Amino acid sequence: MSTFEVQSELYEETDFATEDAANGNSISKFTFVYPKRLEDRRNNSNQWENGKSNDSDSDCAEKYANGGKCLNGSTNSINKDQDESESVTENGVSLDKDGDLILERKTKGVIEIEHSKSTKLDLVGLQIWRGALLLADYILHYEKRFKNRKILELGSGVGLTSIVSSFCAREVICTDINIGGLLKLIQANIDRNAHLKDPDCNVVVTELDFKVKYEDYSEYLKTQLQDVEYVICADVIYDDEITNAFVLALEGLLLELPKLKAVYIALEKRYVFTVEDMDSVAPSYEHFLRVFYRRNNRFGIARWKLKQVSTNFPRYFEYEKVKDLVLLKISN
């Protein structure tokens, strides 16, 4: 893996009121706007709804028509939403002509995150990338879906998306590999933002290594995972070796977790020009698709559906919502 230093574009795009921490890290403030339903609940905390989720396609605006790009002659393609029908004003917001959030309420929150501003490639989880904020936006906008649910985050990095999930979930299992003090940093960030979470939500930080097979997980972890209903992950598609392990880890979870409804994967396609293709391609993203389809079809039948979710939902966090941001959903 590369020894070059890499840095998330976020820190140059937006002023997060970043300050230096005593240990050489940075602490940034990520400002967001509360969706109307969540705002109302926070203002009337003794009248929280029961939160029955509606997982229909019409509820999440995931109505798909045939489309997508076939890779290397594969007959598999990602179905993509071509007919967005849901009003984006549902949560008390509207969009401008560029698809950005127009604030109709003044209630804001701030998540304080300790992170590194630059790292080697094997420690990119110590930074925050756009995919985490896209996924956080999705969870905020569709918080009804995740209300009172048990959520597992894979490759949690510094914990931002797990923190957002704790606003509405019943329990959040926040996982990553334990290198570079990452799990300790996640726990510190969760503790720093504990005042934001639903008071009834339990947040657990534990290690989950993509390279470890499900059958080799600890009994404690297996027990924790049995009631998981949603798996979320952001910015884990950037290295082919890690991607291979990630797909195998997903396969294990999809096979072993009886209550799992869907997996959401947020990422940013990163394009490079190659002489071989004489075109700009997104090699990490395309490698993920190839590996997933290969595993999904290895018995001659597709076990799971892979769909590209429309990102035509409001931007609650402050970041540049570039066109190459992608949100995928895997379900039975």
C-alpha cells in the first residue's frame, strides 16, 4: 500500500473551525441542520414516536429503471433511479437549482470530531471523506427508516456516521480495525457528542476486521450482530485488497444475520485516465462491482440485489455534494 500522504478534500472546501489538538490531531466542528421530524422530536423529547419504519421503495424514493454500465462484458448492471418522485420538502427543506439545501429552519447542531488532517493510505480512516457526509445526509433525511433500529457500521473511521445514526437508532455497533489508536479515537468522539444522541440509544465500539471470516468472529461479536437490521459503510472502496476482503465480509453478514434488511454503501468515484482504456475510469469502484457480481453470481443465480440509490435528497451537512458521490443499496 502507498506510503504517500493523502488528505481529504473536505478540509479545503469548507471551514470546519478546525483547531489543533494537543496530540497532533485536529478537532473540527461539522455543522448540520436538523430534519423537521427529528427537530420536532428533540423539541418534544417526552413525545417521541414509536418509529415504525416503512421500507417500501416509494418511501425511500428508490424506484429504478433499467440502466447502468456493464463491466467487462458482464450481464450485470446497476439499476439506477430515473424517475425521482418524492418531494424533497418532506422534512421541511427545499432545494435550490444546484440541488443544495435551502434552510427553512434555524435549528442547527454541531458534531465535534477529532481526526487527522493527512495520513498514509492505510490510515485514511483517521480522516473524514465526502462519502461519510453523504451517508449521514441520507440517514438524517430518512431517519424514520432507521428509528428504533439496530445499525452496524463497517469501517467507521472516526465515527461521524455512527454518531448521526445514534440520533434515531435503538443501538449502533461502530466497528473498524484497531490500528493507529482508531478504536480509542472513535470512542472519544462518541463520548464527545453523547449529548446529541437519542437518550435511549446504546452505542458500542468494537473491532471488526474485514479480513477475518464471520465464523472466526468472537462469540461476543456474533451475539451483538444477530439483531442488526441495517449495515452502513462509507469510503471503504479505495484499495483492491481491502475491497476483496470487504466483499467477503459483506457476504458473510448477508448470509448470517437473520434480521438484516439492507446494506448501504457510500463512496466517491475517483477517476483516472489510462492509456489502456483511452478514457477516464474509476478503477476502485469498478473493481468493487466486478468482485461483488462474481461472488453474488457464483452459484449461477444472483442472491442479492445491488441498486444505486438516488442522491436527490437535501444536503444537511456543509460539504460539496459532487456528482461522483454514489450511494449503493444491497438487499435480498
